[in-house]
Amino acid sequence: SNLNINDVLGNYSLTLVDALDTLAIMGNSSEFQKAVKLVINTVSFDKDSTVQVFEATIRVLGSLLSAHRIITDSKQPFGDMTIKDYDNELLHMAHDLAVRLLPAFENTKTGIPYPRVNLKTGVPPDSNNETCTAGAGSLLVEFGMLSRLLGDSTFEWVARRAVKALWSLRSSGTGLLGNVVNIQTGHWVGKQSGLGAGLDSFYEYLLKSYILFGEKEDLDMFNAAYHSIQSYLRRGREACNEGEGDPPLYVNVDMFSGRLMNTWMDSLQAFFPGLQVLIGDVEDAICLHAFYYAIWKRYGALPERYNWQLQAPDVFFYPLRPELVESTYLLYQATKNPFYLHVGMDILQSLEKYTKVKCGYATLHHVIDKSKEDRMESFFLSETCKYLYLLFDEENPVHKSGTRYMFTTEGHVVSVDRHLREAPWKEFFPDERGHAAGSSLRRPAAPDLKVINSSSNCNRVPDERRYSLPLKSVYMRQIDQMVGLI
């Protein structure tokens, strides 16, 4: 009965595993080494546990790979994170977990994976044939990394096949995807297209896969998707910081017609300004971020769903999600405007005031009465705390490295290097561009978007704007009115 409960735990020390690279980024080598040894000595995936393929991939597989790269990095930028007699145990554990997730990709007529798998026995006999687009299409960063580190194409191939299958099912008219699909028939069960739950990280990983692996088709898909989003989901005035009309908002629409489906947006959508920063669309990011920050100011947290027409929450809980903090951090990195430090301080003080309890930080059951639930999601340590820490830690090695690091959708830090851009097995596979999967990449002409590792994209916001509010005060007030703050 509680929409807020997500069956991700898996009985494999989820929070311990998910927080490994947070300890490293904080420079705490003794705790990092202790935690890694604890994981190596006590965590096993040989369990009769049914887990979500998506959550196990981004929270556990991604963290193991990130920690493995930190331990084996010859430069050791975060301090000495090496482990005595380390023999790639975390990489082997990641491999073991991924092999246990592979049955999800078998016996599906589309190549889109089942949403859940039992770590011992494979896909449960009563398994659901429906999955969300984000869950099935956001596995490529972790599976691709594993393939390239092991020199085994299997994992990247199944993840890439799932992305291409979903891409081929998009609407021929709008270019949009729905949020729930049947993995056997390819029929859209959920026809809602938006930026939040069910779709968010699908878009994120098209761009991040390109940044990490340099595969141009990933960028082509992202550019086409972004073009469709701007054409059908964006409402409001054309420019963020000038002109007349309502502030820009991204709404939920029918994937086939582009018609408005409802008047709510969910808190997961707050990740999108951060993604816009990565592609250099900073002005639009500033506007959307301001809208979510206004909601935070009103409630001291982000309700899971907010109805922008009614100016009230539709779903009241806040499980310590990181998305607004992530976008705040990335906007500060892009603009260096101290406004975003104030936003971070505001968020930090709200967390301390409303969610801190004796043994950690608790999910808010209700953002208005501030009642709590006895639960702290693992992403609180792997993302929310990490992004807040990095926001205020100007001297962090992550910031000293230029564009060396990228964050996964679970906030795990991954170094972008030449090694991950090599796919040794490619010479054994024919180029697929001539086949159906490749032909689906043809798209209406859209402006090519620069990505973060393009040196021409490093121009900061002009100095005269750096110390003023990122949004003109008239537009700030407009957004505050939109959410009932004034």
C-alpha cells in the first residue's frame, strides 16, 4: 500500500557497497580500505534473492566497478586508496553479479530484459513481462564498463541491444518513447512520455555512454531524443531569462500525440538541469532548477510528485533523493555562481532539521507534517551526501582533473579514459548500421549538441553574471508565485 517502498535491498549489504566511492571522494582512506575489505570478506551474491536488474546494476555493479578503478588507479588522486594484496576481487564480484543478471536478457522476444531476476535461479516463473524504459535502457554504462575491463563483449552487447530495441519502438511521429513496455510484444503499456520516473536515466545514459565510450550512435540517439523533448515536452516562453510568458516547464505527454496527459511532475525530473549542464544548455538548466528549488523552499524537501496546476503535492513522501542536489552541484561547477552554494546550504539545513535521527537520516513520509519512515535509502550516502560534499569542497581532486571524471546515474565516480574507449572485440562483429537497428537512427535534422569533454564547451558564464542571481529577479518572483511561495 506504500508506493514509497522499493524492493531493492537484495540481502547483500546494499548500503555498504553503494557508499564505497563516497568514502574515497571524501579522502577517507582508512574507512574506504576497511569497507572494501568488509565487502570482499562478507558480501556474496550466491543468494536466493530476487532483485531488480536496474537497481542491482546501478547501485551494486556500478559501485564495485567504481571502487575497483579507484583502488587500481596508478595516480591515486584521492589519497592512498590501495588495498594490500588486492587481486581484483571487486572486479570479480562485479563479474559474478553481472552473470547472475544475464538470465533477465534471455527468452525475451525483443531483447528488452525482464525487470527482476533471482540471483540463484534466474527469472522467476511468475515474472512480469512489463518493464519501464529507464529500468531496461539504463544498463549500458555499467555493463559497458564491465565488458571493456574484462575484454568480454557479452555484457555490453545485451545492454546495447536493449537500448536499440527500445529506440526502435519510439513514436515515428514525435520521436518520443513511452514509460512502460511489454518485453515480449514490444507494445507500449504506458504511453506517458516525460523526464521523470520510468524514463529519466534512459536519456541520461545515451549521453553518458557517449562520453565514456565515444560511440557516435549513442550521441545521435541522444540528440534526436533531446530534440523531441524540446519540441513536445517543453512548455513556457522560449528563453529562460528574457521575454514574456510562463517560465519553461517540462510536462508529461502522450508519446504518440504530444498531448498533455496530466499536470504533475515528479522529483526525479530534478536531475534534468544537471544533464542540460553536461550538454551546455546552461540557460535552460538555470530555469528548471529554480522551479524545483522553489518547491524545496516551500516544503523543506521535494515531494515525490508535485501538481504544478494545483500548486500542491500529489504524492507526499521524500526519500532523501539526490536529484536536486546533483543539479545544484553541476550548475555551480558550470557557472561558479555563489547562489548555488546558498541553495546547497539551504538543502543541507533542511536535511539536518527535518530528516536527521539518532542512527542516520530518515525518509520523510509526508513533506508537510514532516513525519518520518524508518528507512534510509542507499542513494543517500552514494549520491545526496556525495554531491553536497563536492559542492562545498572546491579543492576536491574531482575538480582538479578537468573532465577526467563522470558520475553514473547512482553517483558513482568513473574516470573517462582511453582504455574504456577501446572495444577489442569490435573487429569480430560486422557493422550493424546497415541493418534495422541502425536504420532507426535516422532523424530529423537537429543541431549537434556539444558534450562536456569538448574543449570548445568550457566557456563559463560571463563574469558580470557570475555574482548576480542566475535568474533575473522578476523571473525568480514569477517562479516563486508558480509554487505558491508568494
